[in-house]
Amino acid sequence: RYGEPPTGVKNLINIALLRADAAALGITEIRQFGGALHFRTEQADLDLIEELEKQPAYRRRLSLSAKDGKVTLKLLLSDKDCPLKRARAFVKALGKTE
């Protein structure tokens, strides 16, 4: 009725959807530092991460670290990546491989 929502509104909706999907998978925090996205969780399925690393979209772009009992998955971004779109795609990929 009022036309397309502004880009800012669409981004807020996408962020809310990302948070909900991430929370359902046990991801407690998503941050962007420089050219990478960091997904923090209490547990990580190493088999699932290994499976993701085999996919062309994540090959040589995904790494894992652990500190203080929490696991961080680091996903390198390319210059062409939209961080929000890449984060949503990654969380969806994690959900599909479970």
C-alpha cells in the first residue's frame, strides 16, 4: 500500500532474522572486525565445520579458535561481500548441515 520499505528498515528486518536464526543454532554473538565476521558459540561441531570448509563458498575462508570455553568461527570477507548478506548465508548454511 505504501510502496517498498526503505533500505534501513529492510536491514533492521534482516538483522532481526539473522539474530533469531543464529540464536536457534546456539550462536551467542556475531561481530565484524575488519575483513572478517566472527561467530561466537559455546560449542562447535567439528564435523560440521569440516563439511562447510569443503564447500567452495567457505574454502580457505573459515577458521576456528577457542578461548575461555567459547568457540569462535571466523569467516573472511571478500571486498565484494555485503557483511549482512554473508552472515545470513553462513548461518543458513550452518542450519542446513545439522
